Amino acid sequence: MPENSDYDVIIIGSGAGGGTLAHRLAPSGKRILILERGDWLPREVQNWDATAVFVDNRYVSPDTWYDKDGASFQPQIHYNVGGATKLYGAALYRLRERDFGELVHVDGISPAWPVPYADFEPYYTQAEQLYQVHGQRGEDPTEPPSSAPYPFPPVSHEPRIQQLFDDLRSSGLHPFHAPAGIMLDEANMAYGRCIRCATCDGFPCLVHAKSDAEVVAVRPALEHPNVTLVRGAEVIRLDTDPTGRSVTEVVALVGGERQRFAASIVVVSAGAANSAKLLLRSASDRHPNGLANGSDQVGRNYMVHNSRAFLAVSTERNDTRFQKTLGVNDFYFGDEDFAFPMGNIQMVGKSSAPMYRGEKPLETALAPTFALSDVAVHAVDFWLSTEDLPRPENRVTLAADGNVTLSYTPNNTRALDELYHRIKSRLNHLGLNPHHLIPRTAYMKNDIPIAGVAHQAGTCRFGSDPADSVLDESCRAHELDNLYVVDTSFFPSIGAVNPALTAAANALRVGDHLLDRLG
């Protein structure tokens, strides 16, 4: 028997999926073990240092992954309690209702989910409450039905963004207050945590005012004596009973030593790439192609969004600090000139000269810092996301050394170009010079697009047919009685908005299922 066998549920990973699930299960009294590969992200002055974060990659894992040609790269991935949410931008969008159905794109089909939006809606509402989302219903024409208002009022626009909001609305668009998961009380700033700093999107929050999974989910879960967190625990394998129908042991390296854990239920939430890696590494006689992989779908259908960040250089100064307050979805499902979905436009965190050096080091190596700083002072920063489609050849496999091989070829890219053309053409009328647009490749180091894995999804999609999916509608593996996956691996499609809130909502949904199962 394993040396640690007294748990009801083991959760592997503590991000938007695993951390949220732990929070849902904690009050039940069931014995919950969270195995987290990373540690607490250090609280230090470098949390808010753009050079440390974007140039020195202080919080990026030293992992080595490989592309389809065998070339190595360093993924922009973070292992900490709270997972990827520790450095996310806290943009907490619901997928649109139509995203749950089949959508025809210019480059193919986005498949329907096996459950409708209506099944997710109560959990979206609960996730918005847990993650303290600020927003305003009724502004976004594509917003899905909701059973409750946002739990907190929208984050106000600073003057330059308010001007942009008004100008966009005057041009016929429907800008809206972007949903933000931050602990902000603008009516009583002296008693709120958030100070509306310029170091939120892409940075850790030094004052724990960002609604990340560590702060809002894991720490409260640990207040329950039945919840245990083991940090520095890299799970390397899942072993099954002789029938191959049940996971009996979770094998992890803890402090460099191999330890074995057991529980009635095992939940994988290591991120789309690493969850697939773990299942593939757990191959056995009963599961020769990898655990839960009788369908040959584990690792396939990797998605990551087609994204473009760019600067629009204004004739006016942009002294905004907290910039991520505005979104536009008028082109999300297309327009009269392009009948296919395009996607989401939102602001990205306010840029600074060190960010340019970190993201485009070759292009900026000879540029004097004062010139980059001058650009930053006048820049308004946008982020565009369009949907990439699940393609079986876009997949995670294992390299010879056991690390991730990520074979990915972008698709549906015309939709991104169409979206970029539309926002660019509008800027000419808004005091934003389209002849000075400077593209940025955010989250990607040294112009290696494959390294940008912030929105990774797919690889273990859920569905009703075991022949073309890995998980059932409850996110339980078709082939195993006690194995679940609750990170963004389960997505059959990714939509065009940030995936974190959907991951959290699904974790709450699966959590209710597990509570019923555990009794």
C-alpha cells in the first residue's frame, strides 16, 4: 500500500481548476490532498518589477519543451500555488452561449459542447462570486444570459480609456466594462486591497489583491483541517489496479524523493499540456497508449487562441495605470462584410519600456530606453483574441527525454487579420494613429509563438462518445472509474475569450458531482 493512503480526493494542481475544486470540496469534511508542483510564489519587490518579470523571466519555469521539428524552447509557464492565475490578467469572461454550440468558422468547424450553456450558467454565477468579478450586465451585445448581476460594480475607466470608450460608442460600437477579478472597492479605497497599479496583467500581485486561485480558493480551503497541501510535488505517474479501471497510486517526486499517494478519487489539473503529458507517461499493459487513451485523443486538439497584442500610439499622453477596463465584442460572431466569427477585443495591461525589451529583444536592442519610454507614454494597448480550432494534429506527445513535444500549427488566422483590420480602421478616427501601430507578441519570448501557452486548452476533451473524447460529461475519464480532469484540458473548443472563468465554473460543477458521489 502507498505510504499516504488516507485521502478521499487527490487533486493534482492548484490553479483555476484544481484550486477552485479544492475550495468547493473543503467544507464537506472529506479528506482532500492537493499536490502542487510549485511553491508559494514569493512576495517580494520584484513582483512589481517589469524588468524582473518580463526581461529576466523571474517567475517562468525553466522547463524545456520541443516543437514538432524537435527544436527546444522554454514555455512561458509558471508553477506556483494558484497555477497560471498568479500572473494572469484577471479577465474573467463567460464563453458566449453560442460558443457551446457548433459554429462555422472561415477555416472550419468549432464543435458543440456535450452540455449546453444553461448547465454552466449557475456555476458561472458562483465562479463570479468566488472570484469577486467586477462588471456591468447589459453593455455587451453578445453577453450570454445570466441569473444574477455581477457581484461587484464595474471597474471605472481612467480618463484616457473613458475617452476611448466614448469615442468607440460614438462610432457605433458597443464597448463594455471588461469583467475583472480584483479586490477593489472604489467607494472606499482606504479599506480595499487593490490600489489600481500598473503591475497587474502579467505580474504577480504583491498585495494579494488579484483574485487568483491561491488567494480566493486555496488559502480558504486550507483553513479546513481536512485539506492538506503538499508543495514541490511533481506527479510523474498514475498507476492502476490490475484491471486498469481504477487509479490506485499517485506517484510524485517530493523534495527529490519518490512518494506514493492514494485516494478514492484522483483529479488531474496540471494544465492542458502537462495533464496530457502525465496521462501519456502513465502507460501500462492495460493502457498501452497512455492512461485513458483508448480513443487516441489524449494530447490531441490542443488550442491556445490566435492572439495579437498591439500598441496604438496616441497623439495624447496615456497616463492610465490600470488599463484593462474596456472590451469590444461587436465583431465576435462576424459582421455584414465577414460572415464568420472574429473574436474579442480588450485592453491589455499598460505597457512599459522593459516589457518591450522582454517581448521583442532583438528589435529593441539598439533602441535607447528613453525612446521606448516615450512610446509607452503615448501608447494605448490592445489585445485581440480569435478562436483557433481543435485539430487532431495539433497535439502534445512525449519527447525521447519524457518532456513535452508540442506540435502546433496555427489555423483560422484570417479571422484574426479581419479583426485587426476592423479595430485598426476605427482608430484613425479616434486620435490613435494607425500608421504607428506597433505589434507586440505578449507572453512570447524571442519571437517563438509556440512558447505562449497562457490560454492553453484541449488535449483531454469531454464528450458523450468515448470514441472521440477522453472524458464524459462529468469530466470523468471514460475508461477509469475514479479519474477526473478539471483544468482547461476538457474544452472541446476554446471560444475567443479568456478561459479561466470557464475552468473555475466547471470545477465547481464537477465539485458538486463529486460531493454527490462521495455522499
